[in-house]
Amino acid sequence: MTTLISKLQLIALLTLLLITGVNANEASPPLQPLRTFNENEQVQNLSYLTKRFGNSKSLPEEFELQALLALSYLPELLDI
């Protein structure tokens, strides 16, 4: 009995996909960032970010601003 129900559910799903025209080969739209940061604006906050979120952290200089901005959104990592 359960296999009959499973088969019927599968047939119903496939029929629905055919009716709605869903194509598995179509690419989904690219994800968009929730927020973007302007480096020139954020570099002004670097000293604050370093004092507040850079305690006991060794960050590569070329990624310091990005890492501190990320840490500012993750307060649970503040004391790590």
C-alpha cells in the first residue's frame, strides 16, 4: 500500500513539474550580497575595530579590515 502511495506521490510531483514548466537545467539567479562595504569609508573605522575586535588576534595586514568587519558581526568570537 505504501509503495502505491509513494508512486502516486512521485507521479503527482512529476506532473506538477511538467505543468509549471520547471527546467532543472536552468541556472538559478546569482546570489546578491546582503550588504556591501566601501573600503575607503570603513578604513576610517580601523582603529576602533582594532581596539574593539582585534584583541589577542593576529591578522594578516592585507585582510585586517575585512576580518575585523566580519568579527564585528560575530560577537561570540570577541574573546577568542
